[in-house]
Amino acid sequence: MDIHEYQAKEIISEYGVRIAEGGLAHSPEEAVQRAREIGGDVWVVKAQIHSGARGKAGGIKKCSSHAEVEAFTQEVLGKTLITKQTGPAGKVCSRVYVEAATDIAREMYFCILVDRSAERIVMVGCAEGGMEIEELAQTNPEKIKRIYIEPAVGLQDFQARKMAFALGIENSHLNHAIKTIKGCYRAVRDLDASMLEINPLVFTRKGELIAIDAKMNFDANALFRRHRIFELRDKSQIDPREVAAADHDLSYIGLDGDIGCMINGAGLAMATMDMIKLAGGEPANFLDVGGGASADRTEKAFRLVLADKGVKAMLVNIFAGINRCDWIAEGVVHAVRNIDMKVPLIVRLSGTNVEAGRRIITESGLPIIMAETLADAAEKAVKARNEVVARESRGNT
């Protein structure tokens, strides 16, 4: 789960990381009021969306008057910002963060994240920070320092010092830097965060170490014990289909294709999407209904998949182990009758009571296309999709 910059800054400031004074605004008038409260004569107004590279997308501006603050806030609120991370759909800005401008002497990059392949936490740092860190990682990877932390032991002082030196911190500022690094680690550890990124972490001309930007995301499986973090979720920044799926305890991820998928088991779902691509199609989603595919749960899954108006065909691929094919078949028939499907439906069942399940679907009299194997199901789904597209093309000519 991602959170906004202003939320991440509030969290890390509680762990001893210094941030610039700032405030949240939902309107141009409120943004001006935040600037007045902060004081000074230069402010930075930042669009709050779940994405990096907001500056390149026109979402950040340095303002030297209240009129500029008001005008830019008016411009960016309600605007869809498109970055490399948002994809072509972009994300809509509904709030801005106004903070005091910082007199930057030097920028650095610092990040703590969970490295699942190494089964450890890794600190990543670079003496050069800013928006071009991704390019630097490709062109000069030797400039990026990685230090692995054993979770059972935790961050050691010598590791924090080692990272501080890698960031180019001078001895006179070493204690402050170590405090900042250890504070970041505690935030990650205490809150079940999977990543904390500060880019840039800067030295001011007064010798202060300040986090100018901050990004955090959290392990969704741990949110049940992190109620405060769960409450920070901004549903407007999430695909509404994913929100609806989470509310019904379904695993859903929207994709760019047009063949809808309903599958039980993440591994089978990945294999099914691969087979669709091999057959020449593109999956519209990843949807794992899990082991308890009851009639009600199946109908909710159907509605979720078909909420994507770009879906041209739907494939149901179920392997019944703990579950039973006849139960699932009853759920599919129930869902199709209630929803009045307009797109072709391909169903492949395998496992416990498979013959009974196939018989229920056949005897339902519904126009459901049955498939024997995964490859057969994928080919029939692609064929049905192509026929739909061809009919639509003829209808438009």
C-alpha cells in the first residue's frame, strides 16, 4: 500500500528525520493560508499523487508570491498527472502540499527496502540525488552503495556510519546523519514498511540534513495490525476495481488486454495469463478468487471482471482441490443468469467432482464454451475474442 508524500514525511519526522515546514491544502485559498502560516517569501507547492517524477509532469512548482501559490494550486487541483510510474491513465491530483523552500547545497539519495530475493533489508545510498537517480543507476551503478541488514540483528551503528560515509557526509555532521539513517530504519521496522525512499535527502547551506521528498509503501498483509497506516489509504489513487476487489477479499490487478480472467490460485492465474499470450491474446486482469469460490463470491468476481468495458471475452479456469467443481459450476451458472453476460464465456474445470461440474454447466442451457485443457481454454478464449472484435469491426463499417 502506497501513501502520499506528506503522510510519509509526518511519519519519518516522528522518528527524528528533519523535514521542511509544510502544510496540506485542498483548495487555492487553503494553499495560500498554508504559505502565510509557514512564513518567508518562497514556497514549493507539490501535487500529492502516488507517483514519483511529479516535477517532470508539471506537478511541482517553486512560488515566490501568494498569487503564484494560488494560481498553481488552481491549475494542478483536479488535473491528471501522467508519469512513468502512473502509466498513460495518470492519476488525478486532489490535494497539494505547501512547504518552505530549502536553500540546497547538495542532494543525495537514500532508500531502505525489503529485498525479497536476499531475504534481508537493504539500504541503498548515493552521494548524488535528485530526479535523475534512475539514469545514474544505469550509467554509473558503481556510485550506488548497498548495505544489507540482517532482520534478526537489525541495523548496526557501523552500518549506519558506513552509509553516511557513502553519502559523502563530513565528520562534523556524522552524528546527525546516523540519527537520520537509524530513524528511517526504525520507521521501516516498526510499521512493516516495504520501502522508504528519500530523494533527495539534502544538505542546506546552513549545514542541516533535511528530507525534501519521501515515499513509503507498506506490506498489505501486515495492515491488520497497523490500523493507523491502513487509515492513510487514499482510494482515489487506486484502481477502483482493485478497491472493490479488496473490499470483497479478492485479489485483482487490472491489465491492458481484453480477455477477462477468473482463476483460483495465483500460480494457476499466472500460468493462464501466459497461455493466453502464447495463444495470441492479452489478459485484461489478474483475478484470484482463492479457495472459497462460493456462488456469491463467484458472482462478485464476475461483476468485477466485467466492470472493465474493454473485456471482449471471459475465461474461467478453476482447479478444484479443497473446493469442488460442482460447487463452482453452480456458482458460474448462478452468476451468468444474474448478470446477463454479453461477452463469450469459456470455462475450464479440473479436479474434484469435475464430471458433475461439467454436467451442471452443460445442462444449464447457457451459451458457455467448455474447454478440456488450459491450452484449449486459452485458444478458445482468444478465438472468441477475435470473433467479437471482427463483429464489432463489421458493425462500425
